[in-house]
Amino acid sequence: MQNTIKFSIILVAFLSSLHATDAKTVVLEPLSITSTAIKTDELKSTDAVEIYTQKDIEKAHVRNVYEFLNSQTSVITMPGYGNPFAQKIDMRGFGITDGYQNIVINVNGRRLNNVDMVSQLLSSISPASISRIEIIKSSGIVVGGDGANAGVINITTKKSNDKEFTIYGGSYGTFDGSFYLGHKGDKLAISASGEAQKNDGIRNIDSAGNKDESKLTTGTFNLLYNPIEALELRAGATSARTKMIYASGLTEAQYNDDPTQKGAYSVKQSYDTDAFNAGLGYDISDKLNFNADATRENKKSKYGTSNPAYYVYDSIKAKINYESDFLKLSVGYDNYNNDRTSATNEITKRNNAGYIMSNFELGNSVIKAGYRYEKVSFESRGGDNQDDTLHGAELGYNYSYDKEKSLFINYAHSYQSADLDRLFNWTTGAFTGYVNPAQANNYSIGFNHIVSNNKFKISAFYIDLKDEIYYHKTGPWTGDNTNIDKSHKYGLDIYDKWLITEKWNIALNYNYIQAIIDEEKEGSDNYAGNHLPGVSDHNIKATLGFLPNKFSTISVTQVYRSETYAADDFNNNFSQKQDAYMSTDISATYTMKSWEVFAKINNLFNQKNGLWIENDNIYPINFTRTAIVGFKLKY
């Protein structure tokens, strides 16, 4: 490992010194929001949005999408109980434990949210295949649907003529190879991408010196065909295979002594997914078009020595869009039919929804209004069922002072239904009790100022919640899934990207969050007035970029999250808290026309980080310095 790190440091210095010529000129401008039903740009948006382009993702040299979100955006990610491929995700203060269930994540419109307590498998998406990541905060319920209390993350993959091959290696046996091959003609666009990744592990899992190794392979194929100008036919397939071994938590004394040591036990897990999609788009007129897409996804999950679980997700999405000079209108229908089957039970969750979303442009003003009706049904083999009828709404206003400045205000009523693990016993399939859907009223206000050398965004939010869903733990292996009667969250988001000179630039994401439980009493526990555990008050990501010449780029990224209560500490009285998270990363890139060499060091100062579940139950994460060196060929 030390040799890899030394080589990375030497390469960082070497790449920065090559070809000392003038730096490239970069100009900032409002980016279009392309993944939502109503397309606009970020200056005219009625929502708090973050947009990251293909270039942003390429420059970060991340190993997966989780790493990009955690280091470059306001979103927080952490390996769930040591699992690097299905990480926990948090946004807007819903907590690192269950925050992912309050975020809807789509890839090219395909919903990644699961029907049980498995987080979205973002590791199945190779960063090399991504064109854009758009984050809509405290909004998106009308089109996103069930689970969009914190917002929506939309990921769009490339449709271009790019041909790329990337390979890198690093410390602890890290190896990754990925490719993207695309062709875009007048009638046909076709692309294929894939990735193979492995890591020999850092932590011990037994006394024999075996490590928490992990492996991942992904593959994607997409095709678009226009037989006539008005008609687009599309089809695609994606596949992912993950295998990992991870160790259990450590006591605080063990963690402080040596975070690489083995825990009380280790777990082997595999997770496979195959998804197939087909759809069409038809331009009925120059103002009216129709889109329909269908997807089937098959998943298999095996945890430890337990029997595997099998999933079948079927979805149909259809919408009609109308667009004129002052009005944009989208009317849609969504259907999700999701089954989970194991040796002992079969459970189904069905979502049927219809929505209407509108956008009016009147001079300098933009008004957004939308409504969603959704019916959620649960069925189990034992005949214990649950039905919920849910309503979502959005209302927003944006006023543009000029081509550089705008002010927006937004309201959204959102909801999150319970997942299968909340309602049914995993072993027997028996119905364990009704859990109310969570309901949230989101209020946001913000200001945008975008000029050629600076992009500044600031927004404040307040979320009033009823029946926030959580697990009330009564013992080491016992507890009940239930609701927090009343709670609220508020905070401030600041984003600034400043091109200081042609050679220096800085990007800053700062989030201040408070998540408070107002009313909740379970048994002898009264949580009223307590903070929701796992939510840091302060979250900072800052990247300083230096372009010594037109071929080279050096970036230093600092990530900081303040300490908070451990994930299970709803009483706010554990003797051990979640430590502050800190990591400093440095990367360097040297790019010519068709090739690129890069090096990156993560956690440069060897900062020890961990995920605190409770007293003496700590999962080490990003707790040591690592490095990678790679090469990209692009033509």
C-alpha cells in the first residue's frame, strides 16, 4: 500500500509540472434541468436544485456514485454496516439510518428504490456511463412519487459518440476497469458500458488474516431508434453482480486501538440484479408528445447463511406532455408491481398513481403547480393486507430579476409508505402491525445568482412531519416498527462555485440542519424534544481546483460532518456519540486529446472515521489513507 501512495504523490507532483502553458478558460452559465417532467433551467427553477455534469463526474475520479455524492454534493452517504455497495444515503436531515427511504432515485426514469429495507444499489451504475446527476431537494413528489420526502435524485446516462476505456489500480488490492462505447447517428443511437471492480479488503474478518474483500461487475446496453422523425423507440438492459464480506462492529476500545481488527463475526453477502426496459416517444404535434416505458427487474439477495430472497419489479410509466410559449403541462400514470419471495413467504407491494404537473411562464415569473394521487397496496401469503391512499402536491414560484438573479419559493406535500420489512415478519411472513405512511409539508425559499465566474445558491427549508417512520428498539435484537407522532426539520443550504482566476477555482457545499422530535412516546421512552439521531448539524464539502496549465488539473477536497448522536440513540443519552467525520482528498490529472493519466489519494491525513450504531458498536469506514493511479483512453 505504501508504494502505491508514494507513487501517487510523485505522480500528483509530476502531472502538475508538465507543459506550463496558459490554463483553459471556463465560463459558468445556468444549466438546464433535463430529467424532470417539466424542463427548465436552474435559474428559473422553483426548486432548490443541484446539477452535476459529465465533466464534474470525470474530474472527481470517484470509484462509485456514492463517493461522488458524498464528496461533491450536499448528499451524505455511508457504507451500511460495512457494505460498500449498498450504502446509506441521507438528505435534508432524515438521518443516515433511514434517510435513503425518503429519497427517490431514478436512472433514466427507472426507479431504484426497493420495497424492503435495502438501500438503492447505486454501485450498479458506472460513473463512466453518467451524463448528469440532478438533485431536487424538498420537492419532486408529483412525478417522483412515494418516498420523495427529502427530494429526488435523477441520474441520466450518456447518449453520445464517446468511446472510453479507463483502468486504475491502488492500495489494498484495488483494481477497476470500465468502458463506454457509444454511437449516435441520424436514426440510431446505441451504447454499451461496463465495469469490473475488486478490493482485497482492509479489515480482518477472522484470525487467519482473511480480509473484507469485495467484487463488483456491471454492464449496460441502450438503444434508441427513430424510424420516422416523430417516433423514437428505445430499449435497454442493465446487469450487476456484487459480492462482499464485511466484519461486524467494534467496541470503542477496539476501534481506538486498531480499526482493522476483526469484530465478533463476519457476513458474506451477494446481490445480483438484471433489468430490462422498452419504451417509445411520439410527437403528436410540435407542441404535444407521448411517452411510455415499461421495465422488469429481477433481483437475488443472499445474506449470510440465510435462504436467498428473490425480487421481481414490474413498472409501467406513461405521460403526455404539452408545451407552448407560456405553458408546460405533463399528465402521467405510474404503476409499480413489486414482489419479494423467499423460502418462507411471498409479499407484494403495488403502487398505482396518476399526476398532473404544470409550469406557467409569465414575463419574469414562473409558477409551478402539480398534484399526485397514489394508491399503495400490500399483500402477503397469509392474507394480511394493508391499503393506503396518498396525495402529493407541489406549488412553486420563481421571479427572475434579470438573466443573472432569481428568487424562488416552494411548497410540497409529500409522503412515504412503509416498506415490507416494516409490516411483515421476514421469517414467517406474518403481518406484524399497521404502520402509518409518513406525511411531510416542505417549505423552501431560495436565491440564485449566476454570472460567468460565479454560481451562488442559497436556500432555507422547513419540513413539518407527521408519522415519520422509525424502528423503536427495545433490546439487542427486539423492537417494533412504528411512527414518530410529530417532528420537524429546518436548515440552510449554501452552494458557491467561484472561478477565482483562470487557474484557480473553488466549489463549496455547506448545509446546516436541525432535526427535532416534537411528540413521540413508546412504552417508557419519551423522545419529545430530542434530536433525531444520525443527523449532523454541519455538513461541509469544499474543493479547491488549480489548473497550472491547459493540460493539468489538481484538486483538493475537504469533507467535514460534525458529531451527532449514534444511530440508535433516540433518547440522546448514550455515553458514546457519532464522531465528526473528516477526510481530505487530493487528485491530479494530465489530459491530452485522446488520453488521460490521473492519480488520487483519499483521506490524505489518515483520519479515523466510523459509523456509531450504539455504545461499543462502531463500524469503521474510510479510516485509513488509500490511493489509486489510472489511465483513460478517450476518442
